[in-house]
Amino acid sequence: MLPQIPRPSDYDVSDVNGFLPADIPLEFLTDPYYRPWESTVNNLQALILTRRLRGVVDRLPVLSTDLLSSEPEWRRAYSVLAFIAHAYIWGGESPVDVIPPSISAPFLSTCRHLELPPVATYAGLVLWNWRPLDPSAPIDNLENIFTLNTATGSLDESWFYLVSVAIEARGAPIIPMMLDAIEAARYGDSHTVTECLRSFAERLDELGTLLQRMYENCDPHVFYNRIRPYLAGSKNMADAGLPNGVIFDDGTSSPQNYVQFSGGSNAQSSIIQFFDIVLGIEHRPTGEKPAGSSTTQSSEQQGTPPHPPTPSHNFIKDMRTYMPGGHRRFLEDVSNVANIREYVSARRHDRALCTAFDACLAMLRAFRDVHIQMVSRYIIIKSRESASRTGATPHQRTNLASANKMQTITAGSVGAEASGSGKKDLRGTGGTALIPFLKQARDETGEPAIDAWARRLLGNGPADAGGRGKGGARLTKMGEHASGEMTTVGLAGVWSVDDSEGGICHW
């Protein structure tokens, strides 16, 4: 007997808003008991700028979470405490690695309730951190939404979150639609599956357009130097001043151990992972080649010496542990019923069906291409601009941006990392070097393509499985050379993206 197709409402997923909450997130906790939290987060920017935040937080009372009586209240508490915790860690001349009980105790409690790690996740920064200007108007309209909290008080930070909110809202109708497609495939209803895939492809194209609106109000310089440091987690952050991670001092006599968690990342977006699941896109650990491929042959094609792959953990699957519990279980259960790829593969004679499926892959791959360019503009260019200046000043703060700056300045020095390339990896807020991850995730998106022409257009090599294709048309990656280097000519001049660098809140 086939498993039951998941009902979104059983997993706290809205039929209308998708992974965004069905109800508008709380603007503040109304109980006066929680006024110290709300007062702190509402004055967060001023407290950071005047270097008074840590003193204020140290004097806060240790409040209980027992008075939180609804899910919106738990979410609001989590988001507020996450902002304060990250500001406490990164909001000084150098980061601190012990968070006091006034924040740790209630933060750990909210995390247990929501099944989240104690770090600022995509859920707290994006999903539960918005409000519409007009509740009756669509929330996928960027002109109709604003953020509840930011660390810097800047429009740039607010816009950075809101673009993701709009993408979540615009993509929400895809969820019930593709669940209908899965059910239709069970009954052999190719017409319904085809129509759903066509609508899916059109909606993905709209999401790409929304993503490009990031440039309107989020300045790369502001993002790199002011916003990004507060999004950083505690994992792989030794160069930024947290060699061991952080300790959450809950005020008890229990042993206090260091923990390390990735920071807020768009890889924690359930909607993007849902797209991959329903289309049957499989992501391997970064650096791992597809089955049957030849690392040596690939290296020879790129004109580089052959070397063995160095697979790392599967970052995308790891990011599911940073999603709210219900959303994580929804993705797991959808994985158990996803059948679209197999259904289309068994009906290669149905041209309309195959074309619709391949169009979805093309649109999702194009979306990821746009994001790689965005990472390049917001991180790679800014890090190289920093490298062109003099070293750090005596009063320079230590955080993710300054750590990446020094990594770039000292590239090629003894002890540099990145697989012996002589360069240290730029770190993303998730604590990982992202360009290899992003490129591989993009390339894997085209692998399920059905038609030979689509495999040639979406692939990075020959269309046949054995790797001995006869060539033909290929979809060139935006300004990207066959070697994997991407070059763009624009207002910033000519710049390139190397595989060893990366780092933005990423898909």
C-alpha cells in the first residue's frame, strides 16, 4: 500500500502561505513580563553602536518561558532572543563565547519547544520576522511587507530578509499544486501532471525575478561589512574569533560545554528543498562526483591535473536540522511519496510531459545561477576590495567580515587552506566555503533532465551517461568558463570567482 500523501496542515505548513505562518507573526509579546526582552530588541541598534548591549544583557533578569501560551508567542520569543544572542556575541570589538543565563536559559527553552538549534536560523530571521502594511494585500509584494526586527536598523538588512519572505510567499502555491501532481501521477493522469509542471516552471521564473530585486535596496558594502557579521554562527569561526564555538550558560550547575552551529542560511529554506524533492533532484556531498563519472577525465577536460575528490558532508541535508520540526518532517514525508521524476522517465514518448518537467529543471537551475552571481557580487568583490586596501587598523573589530578580509590579504601564505590551493576559504554565515557547494547544487539540478537536448543544455558535459557524448549545444553558465571560473564585466570592472571562495546566506 502506498504511503499517504502528506497534508501540509499536519506539519504547520499553510496551504496559502506555505512555510510562512498562516497567521501574521506577532509584532511584540504583549505580556508585560517580557518587556525586558522587547525593550532590548527594540533598542538593539543603539545599544550596539554605543557598546552598551553586553552590559544591558548582563543585567537582564532570567525570565521563564512558562507564560508563552501560543505558537506565535513561542516564535516571537525565539526570534527576539536569537537577535539579542547574536548581537551579544558579535556586537563588540571582539566576539564573546559565553552567553549569560538571562538569554541562554529562555533561548534554550524556546529552541527545545520549536525543535531548533540555539542559533539565529532562517526561521527566526525570515519566516517569523515580517508584517504586512496592508493585511488584505498579497505578502509576495515587496512593497507591502516590512521586518519586525533587525540587528543594524538598516533598510539593507530589512530588504535582505524581505526578499526571502516574498520568495516564500510567491512559491507557496507550488506546495499543494505539486502534491496534487504526485497524486495524479499515482493514477496515471498525465494531463494534470503536465499542467502542474508547467505552472511550476512559470512560478520558478517569477521567483528568479524576485531574487534579482535584492540589488534594489541591499548594498553589497553594507551587507558585507555591517549585516553579515551578525548572521554568523559559531561553526568554523576560529578566524573570526570563536575557535571553540560558544557556551550557553543556563545558570544551572550542569557542565557547560562549547557548541558549534551554522548561522542563518537560505539553505535552511524548506521551500527550496521542497522543489528539489518533488523534482527528484539529488544532492551529493560537496566534491562527490555522480556515479559512473571519471574524476580523471573531468580534470583532463578542464585542463587541470587529476586529483582525487574530497567529499565533505551533505550540507543541504544538514541544513534540515535547522528547520522547525514540523517543516523538517514534512520534507521527509514528501520524500517518501515523491514520484514525478520516475513517472516522467517512464513516459519519454509524452513530449508535453517531458518538456514541462525539463522546463522546471531549467528554471530552477537558472534561479541558482542568479544566486551564484549574487554571492559573487556581495562577497567575492567586497572581499577583494578589502584586500586591495591596507591591513586591519588597530581598532578594527573582529568578526566574520574582518576575518574574511584577512584571509584574502594573506592568501598564498604558509598554512593557507583550501585543498592545497594556497588560499584560505572565505567563510559564509553558515561557516562553510560556498562557491563549490553552490556550483555543484546548480549542476546537480540539471541531472534528472529527460530529453537528450535538455541534458546537453543543462549539463556540464556530454549528454550520454558514459561521458562520451558527441557534443552539441550547451547552456553556458552566466559568464562562466569551462574551467569553472566565472568572469563578469560590469561597473566593478573585471572580476572572477574561484572555487575556493564563497559566503553569503545561500541557497
